[in-house]
Amino acid sequence: MVKPFEKLKLHGFNNLTKSLSFSIYDICYAQTEQHRQEYISYIDEKYNADRLTDILSDVVDIIGANILNVARQDYDPQGASVTILVCEEPIEGKHDNSEQPGPMPDAIVAHLDKSHICVHTYPEHHPHDGICTFRADIEVSTCGVISPLKALNFLIHSFESDIVTIDYRVRGFTRDVNGVKHYIDHPIHSIQNFMDEPTKNAFQMVDVNVYQENLFHTKMMLKEFDLNNYLFGTGVDSVSIDEQKAITRKIKREMREIFYGRNMPDME
């Protein structure tokens, strides 16, 4: 009898589908309408289709896959999408599905065989409150032995992440040579175990896992708060102490609302 999570001798193709999807949020405060429009333009240029393609191409390499096709699009007035189809990389020892962090960055849609990676961006701002929010939705879905979890560290640090919500699910089943169905082919207790210690120390994190359904959810909120990092088009020295306090309340409320998934009253 095959022991749980040891290397399986499969009958044919590994039919498990492993899907990692998450949203990354970057939040800032832009005091004037001009600053808000400049922020949207800045984000739109920084994370255009070409840049997103580069990021996802690195993800393909990290998880050990080959790119089959890339589709990408910039949108008017803002936003971009990339989708990549991929196939499994036939390199011995390339795949490591153990429950440990993947690599960090070295400093759009692409197609894999029955697998894909895609990203969509959503820059926006509050109509009159000065809050600007950039969201990137990313999905890495693979079949076979390659796992999308190794791309976690890289993707979190490829964007300016204040809030991150992550979902991982293993769907379907695969059979071993004896005909026994297996509904997961690697151990996982928490998405957090695929992040390095500096990342885990930098974020407040909460898990909601349904082990019997192979569903894993983690949400993250950056712990450190320096107002200078959240002001766009100006600095702390250009606003009064009272304004600094008011802006800080707005930004922290926005972060809490996104983290908890519900609107909240302003907290003095």
C-alpha cells in the first residue's frame, strides 16, 4: 500500500488540478485630484502588460514549467491583463512540492499544457477621500506534478503588498498503478509554510482552512506603518500634524476593511 504523500507511482497522467489564486492590494493617499490621476498613471505604467509578462515568465521558471503561449492586453483608461499557458518542464529534480518557502525575486497570460497563469490589474481611487487602491488578481493553475505554491514568495514581493488574500485548492483526483484514487499528492498544513520567515514576520496573518475539502485560505496585512510610504505626490513634512492623524486613520481604515472584507466606521 502506498504511504501518504510519498512519491506516487501513477497510472498515466497526474490529473490533479492545483490552483493558487490571490489578490494583492497597494494602498496610498493622494491629496489632490491631480495627484490621484498621477498615481493611476504611475501604477498603470509600472504594472503594464510587458512588466506583468516578465513577472509571470519568472513564475513559470520557478514552478518548473514551459511557456506555450502568451496573451496580453493593456486597457484604456487603465489596467492590464496577461495570461500564459504552460506545460510541465521535463527536468529531473526540478519539482519540489515539499512544504517549504519558494525563492524570492532576484533583485501575461501564458499557456501551459492544461495549465495557465494569469494576472489582471485594477487601479482605482475614492471619488473624494484621497484614498487610492491598486489591486492585482493572480491565478496560477497547474496539472501534473508542478506546484504553484513555490511562486508565493516571488509574487508577494514582486508587488507593493499591503494586503494579500490567498486561496489554494487541489481539485479532482489521480490514480496510482493499483487503481487507488488520490485527492492530493503533497502535504500541506498551511499556505504560510510556503513563505519565508521575513515575510511571515512582516504581516499579520489569519488562516481559514478546510482540510477535508483540500481548501486553504490565508489573508495578510502589513504590520509596519510609516505614513511617508503611503503619501503620493507629497511628504509628511508638507502636511500638518492634525492632517497626518486624519490621513493615517483613513489609510488604516481602508486596510482593515479590505483585510476583514467589510466596511467599518472610522476609529478615532
